[in-house]
Amino acid sequence: KSARKCVLETSNPGHVTQTWGGVGRNIAECIHNLGEDNITLCSFVGDDDVGRSFLRDWTQRGLTTEGIRIIERQNTSHFLAILDEKS
């Protein structure tokens, strides 16, 4: 989120917040939070810090990583939304 009005073609101070997403991941987590323990997410992550961080977080939430494959020599995909000062 920008700290103030965005100006094109220059640096804009602000802050970044990272959250895990994806429709399948969101649904799996919601079902788990409703009390279902038998959830297996089928997905891919890259062989990078972001992928390893996701796997750690997923495990800490009490979910299995059995259906998640690590793709060697690849980066985990990202989505970046740049919000103005009003969000």
C-alpha cells in the first residue's frame, strides 16, 4: 500500500504485506478451520524460500503437504497488487 498518492515513473514509499492465497488453498484452509481434518491440497511450489515458507506455514496449521509437489529449479508464483493510499 502506498504511503501517499502514487506518482508514475518514480519511487513511491509504502509497505508490503504478504499473505497466502489461491482459491484451492483458501477453500482447503476454510474447510480445515470448520473442523475437517482429512484435507489434502493438490498444488505445486517452487524450490525457493517462498515455497519452503508456505510448506512450513501449511504444516504449522495442522495440514498435510502430501499433495504438494516441489518443482526443482523453479520459483513459487506470486501475485502483486499495488494499492493507492486509499486502498
